[in-house]
Amino acid sequence: MDGINKILVKIGRSVGGVVGTLYQAGRDSVDTTIRNVIPFMAFISFIIGLILATGVGERIANGISSTADSIIGLLLVSIVCAIPVLSPLLGPGAVIAQIVGTLVGTEIGRGNIPPQLALPALFAINPQVGCDFIPVGLALGEAEPETVEVGVPAVLFSRLITGPLSVVIAYFASFGLYSSN
Amino acid sequence: MTETLAHWAEVFIGVFNQGGQVLLSLMGGILPTLVVLLTAVNALIRLIGPEKIEGLGRAAAQPGIQWYPVRYMVLPFLAVFFLTNPMAYTMGRFLPERFKPAFYDSAVSFVHPILGIFPHANPGELFVYAGIAAGITTLGFGLGDLAVRYLLVGLVVIFIRGIVTETITRIMLARKENA
């Protein structure tokens, strides 16, 4: 009797554990969605609405589509985003990257930017990723203050090389992507 | 006069009607999939236990050329997947000081390329990927190809970024010691 009891308790515990984990995971995901994802969707929707419904947005969109519709333009965008003084300012919350990404996406949807450029564009709008967060990120990795002192400029200068380079790599990797044939 | 006003009123409300339609399509399109996927991956991470990758962090700290791909590809990938943004950067604590900036650079550069397939890693910044991906969807293409290529090119880029930043860090540290 004792043996059966033990088995039953064991089964009950592990099933309860799994269900509890799943439930907690669901709670976490709904929480993230409501706190982080939906507010950004609302904000992005407003910007897209503004672009689609007014002529002012049209002009901004024209500027973006005439810059981002070639690999040279995308390289230019990546170099600007990687300038060591600008990159920490463009970084926070990836807000700039998300807005520009949405604008580029809208222009791809309208046929003003060829879809194969989607891949290089993803890298062109983002060489500044995390540049605002270097001291905090290094502190999370328990870095010494001396490492932070060297690490901040090291990462910023590195981006000036690897930012445009990532666009070039992505460009060559985009061959055959959404080509018209 | 009233006609102009009426026209402007229509344009004004038109912006929000249009925005509302976009919001509805986003909430109906991406959101349900995202919630289910987040739940599944979060549960998986809880069941496996994120502390399991700590051993890999220790291995990646070793010198030698064969540990470069581990340090700047495998470790950032697993750290971002299991610990998500921003806790992924805590894996840097297993590395010696001279590798820390490069690891941070590598890990932080991966929080967006992973979004196409595993949006749980950084859902708050989903639109870096989803904004551009929306245009592809509008054209009627599938997103799988773009998502996979974004992830793979991302891995190559963080590897290069790790090596370049490590080199720059080494040069700067040497200069500082000489000064």
C-alpha cells in the first residue's frame, strides 16, 4: 500500500509541476504581450496610419524609399547609424530601428523597395544595436570598471567596421530571396 | 469655409481609422501566434532550466582559436535563447575581462536576428524584424526564407563582430598599459 501511495504522490507531483510550469509560462507571455508588445503595436499603427492617410507621411516615405531602394543607399544608412557619437543616441529601446524598419516594410509592401533588399535592410537599420547599453551590459557580465572604460569605445569603433560589413554580407546572402522568377 | 473644415475633419479621423485597421490586422495576425509561441518556449526554458548553459560559459573562456566560434556564436545564441534580453549579458561573467566587451557586442547583436524564429527572446523589440517582414507579407511571400536567412547571417555577423571587438579591445588595453 505504501509503495502505491508513493508512486501516486510522485506522479501527482510531477504532473502538477509540469502544469504549473505551463501555466506560469502562459502568464509570463500574456504579461509580456500586454506590457511590451501591444503598446508598441498601437504606436506603430499610428505611424503607419499617418503615412498611409496623409501627404506629409508620403514625403518622409519617399525620402526613405529613395534612400533604401539600393544597396548603396542601405550602406549609407548603416554608416550613419554606426557613427560612434550617433550610435548611443539611436540605440535606446531600438525605437529608431523599429520605426525605420516599419517605414521600410511599408515601402516594400507598396513595391517601392525590392523585396530582396529586406535582408540587407534588416542589418542596415541596426548597426547601433545595444550601443546605448554597453556599460550596463558589461556590468551584468560583472566587468571591472577598467574593462568598461576600454570596452565602450572598443564596441563603438568596432561597429563602424562591422555595421557596413554586415550589410554587405546580408546583401550577398540575399541572392535568390523573393526573386521574381 | 465649413467645407474646408469638414474636409480637414475627415482627413484627421482618416488617419486614426487607417491606424486602427493596421492595429486590428496586427492583433489578429501576429499576436495570437506570438502568445502561444511565447508560452511554449517559456515553458520549455523553465523545464530545462537556464542554469544548464553555465558550463558552456566556462568552456568558452579558454584561449585558443577553436574556442572563438563557441565564444562568439554558440554561447551568444544559447544565452539569448535561454536567458533572453537583457539577462543574456550575465553570461559574460564566466569570461576573462579581455573577452567581455566582445562577448557583449556579440550577444547584443543577436537579440534581433533571433526574432524571426524565436520572438520570445526579445518581444519588446519585435518590430525591428516584424516591421520589414510586414512588407513581405503584404506582397504575398512567405516569411520562412527571410527568417532563416536573418538568423544565419546574424550568426556570421556576431562571430565577426566578436573577433573584431576582441582585437580592438586587445589593442586598446595594450596601449593603456604602455601609457
